[in-house]
Amino acid sequence: MRNWIIALLLIFLVTSCKTRNAARKKDRRVKTDSTFVLEDNRLPKDSNQPVSDKFAFFEHVLIQPDFEQIKISSKVNVETGSFIPTLDATIYIEKDTKVWMTLQAFVITVARGIATPEGIKGQDKTSKTYIDSDFDYLNNLLNVNFIDYKSLEKILMGRTFVKINDSQFILTRNAQGFKMASRVNQKIVTDEKTREYKITLQYDKNYDLLAVNLKDVLTPDELEVSYSNWEEIKGIRLPKSVKIIIKGSKSSQILLENTKFDFSRMDTPYSVPSSYKKIEIQ
């Protein structure tokens, strides 16, 4: 059961979409004050230069994507130390409302789940069991303490899902694009616990999110989410490849290859048969 539920819940975190102006990708200029200057591609990869126009950066990376719903077909590989076959996933995101998904192995539906602002639900059809929980369970799986529905949606849409500001982060430019690094440990307080993280975010030159790394300063826990092979599809920037790496007392990795995107509305049935047994979350 645990292997399927890990695959079921973590898949909520590995799809993303965000709106970008198509012309922005073609325009390789960086706005500085009232003028434009060409980006210097000769910068070495380890060179971090100050960014003069911080307002433009924050405007681009914090802007919300303009979409109502999106359906993503994906191939998923989950590495947890136990065998899990390659999974075919259908993920449906309805903005501000829900994230619904279904998983298939060898054309047989094996799991289904849904996330809403109230929490997460998932069922394993192979063992006839299900969960119905708040976001604490998902936080425990990811070795963090700040995931709620709002931050989950930001992760799903490739948006910055941790708080960043000019006073506590250092913004620089390098050969890849932009780097945000916490200058002081970031304290995140929830009802259950307080944790401190070192946080680093990397964006490419047209502001696509490339990687987010969160390292707990007091434990081995670490979470890294990376995106690649971004494409412009109907005016929306989408990553074809996504990777999540979870490090701690136990490590796991999820690789996602998005194969098809659809923006039409779809039905999202979810019900638990009366014969299924509930798994209590400790």
C-alpha cells in the first residue's frame, strides 16, 4: 500500500504550468531601469552578478498563470527502494479548486486521488484501501512542514512556492539565468512544528523555474524539485520533464515525463467503495 500511496501523493507535486508571454522567450534582453541591455552569455557558470532591476524579476516570477484547467498525460517512474512499475498518469488541475489524478500500470487503474483546500484523498485499488487526510501526511512524505493547498497549487504550476523577498534573499545573475539564495535561515512555523531551511531557487533567462532546493539546517532532510524541457503551448509555458528528489532517513526519487497537454474540462469522479478499508494516518 505505502508504495502506491507514495506514488499517488507525490505525483501531485510533479506537474506544473505557468503563463508566459511568447515574445518574452524570444527576447534575450534584460530590462535595467529605463533601458535594455543584451544578456552576457560569456559569464562563467559560477559567476553571480548583482541584478539591478529586481522589480522586473519579482514581477515575472510571482505572476499567476492564466488558465482555468489543464489535463496532463504523463509517464512516471518512482524510485523508493521497492519495485514500482512505470506508471501512466492522468493529472487534471482545476485552478483554485482541485487536483485530480489517476494512475495506471499495464493499462489497469491501480490508484486514484484528489487534493482540495480541505485535504487529500487517495485509494489503492490493488489492496482495496484508502486514505483521507489533511496535508500533514504529504508534508511527512516530503520531509517538510509547509505544504498546504495554496503552496501545492504553486508547485503544480511551476510557481515560487516559498516566500521570497529582497531583505532575506540574495538575487544574482549567472550563466543559467537568475539565482535566489536565502541570506539567513528561513524559519517556517506551523501548528505542529517550527523548522529552519536554507533555500535556493534557480530560474533561467526567461524566468522559467529550473530548480528549488530546501535543506533543513538541523536534520538531513532535503527536498529538491527541478524542471526542464520547457515549451510554449497555447501561450502557457510547460515543462516536459520534472524530477523530485527527497533526502533524509529514507530517500526517494520521482521522474515525470509529460507527454500530452489538454486544456479542455473533464469529469473527475472520485468515490470509495464501501468494501475498502481506511488507513489511519499516525
